Amino acid sequence: MIEKRDFGKTSEYGEPVQVYTITAGDYRLSVSTLGGTILSLETPDAQGKRENIVLGLPSVQDYEKSTTYMGSLIGRFANRIKAGKFSIDGHAYQVPCNDHGVNALHGGPEGLNTKLWNVLTSEVDGAPALHLSCISDDGEMGFPGRLKVHVDYILFPSGKLEITYAAVCDKTTPVNLTNHAYFNLAGSGDVLDHELQLYCNAYLPVDDELIPTGEVRSVVDTPFDFTAGKPIGKDLEEAGGYDHCMVLTDTGDHLKPCAYVRDPKSGRTMKVSTTMVGVQFYSGNFLDGSDVSPAGTPYGKHAGFCLETQQYPDAMNHDNFPSCLLRPGETYKHTTLLEFNV
């Protein structure tokens, strides 16, 4: 089932924003045309009680003023670029430094999360889908080339949510697309008791500005070792909070296991698979209560966690990292599969 409703208007130009809600079996997903943002995702717990497990905000204006990128599609380049600078074939480019004025974050201050996306819908065998598209013009936020982006959300009655990203560009440009949903499988409280397993045998150490140092370090004997599974909060203080790119053990471009999460209270589980080489694990360190849920509950520290499947941060500035460049004639494509159960 697919429903559409008005969500409000943008502050600057008064453009209408819509919300599409798709329902499959016991699962319901709502997505806004502003930023292609996941507003809510309802799943049942072990007792069959359906509850929203994604952090969301009440209005268009709340999303416009928030700095958390809550639930939004992220690009052109997810994560950080050191000083917003990079070079391609000898030509230097500059992206605005919107991360404390020091580095570029999530594509700059007017990334894909600020755009109004076009939406088409379809439904096959009880699996409704939203097909989103937008264009980032040549020179936008300093990036070269006219980038055409397509993102599909497909919800299956079995509890699977498939997100597929695709892009083409007429000039060589860095591309790194992801979704910035904050999950809380309990539906409320913090996520420190959530048990997390990551299929990642290495991670990218960062400097004081959260920029990768260039090292790819083994997780063995570090607080970043989630290979056997453990509560998110177990080694969080020793890690200084998690906001790091974890490197998948299997770095092939096929769909492979990335993460498994279980909430002991509700019994809900989430399995993540991806075609990407890395996943940014973020433990909600900077949530400070300034963002409030539609029910009026402030989102405090660690109210949600993110698993953002992606390329390595600042990849264009590290020769030893996998290339993040999309060249004319090529198609950027990756898939992330979220499977919810109890």
C-alpha cells in the first residue's frame, strides 16, 4: 500500500514537501521528498507491538534547522573531506567547510539532504517501492560535473528494506552516497544496551577533527572490535565515542553481511548487508536534546545509532584508499539491505 500526504513547505521558497508512506505486511516506512528522508519505520517487537524504530522530527522546519542529518540521503560525498579540498587530474576543487569551519561534511551545507527529490512509485508482489531522483548541477558545492542521482526504497512484507543508489556524471567527480538514519530498536531510551556485531576486521583511525589518518588498523585488542558482538556501550568510553569508518572483512562489490543488531528489551533484530567496502558506525555522540521527536521527547546523547554504508571518508586524499571517483560513462551503484525481525 502506498499513501501520499502534505508535510508542509520549505522556509526559503515555500515549496511543498510531501510524505510517502508504504506498507508491506507488518512494516511501514515513511519518506519525505525533502532530502529523501526516512521519517519513520514501524516494525513489530517480539510481542507483535508495532513501533517506530527510527529517530524523526515533527516538521519541515525542524529538518531544515537540524544539524544531525536525521534519516536523510547524503551526498555528493558522505562523511568528511579534509579542509574541503581535493584534486582530480591536476585540477583543484574546494567544497565549503561546514564542519566547524574546518572540513567539509556530507557534501557541504547544501548537500543532497537539502534537495527536494522527485518521486515515482510502484508495487510488485506486495512490495511497494519509492523511486527517488534529483540532479546536482555542475559546480554545486564546488563539485565538478552534472550528477544525476537515483535512489530506490523497496519494502518487503518479510521485513526487508532494500535501498539502491545509482548515479552518473558528465565529468569525473567523487561520489559517496548513503542514508543517515538513526536507529533505536527499543523505540525509546538510549541504545547502549543494543548488542552489535560488525563483520569488520579493521577500522580507520581518525585525528582530532575526525579525519582518517590514512592508516587501516586491525580491530584486534581495540574497543572497535565488534566481530564477536557486544553491547554498544561496553567499550564506548575507551573508544571516545564511535564515529568511525569500519572496514568490512569482505571488501568485494557483491552483497555481503555488514552488521547485526539486537535489542534485548524488545527482541527486535536488524541485519545489514551491503555492496560497499565500509560502514560508518556512529553512536549518536553529538545528540544533545536540541532535536525533539514528534511526540515531544528530546533526543539525548546515544538516543540512536547509525550504520552508514559508504566509501572511505576523505578517500580522494588517500592513495591507499579505494577510489571514490566516478568518471563519465560509468555508473555508480550500490545496494544496502536492512532485514528486520525478532
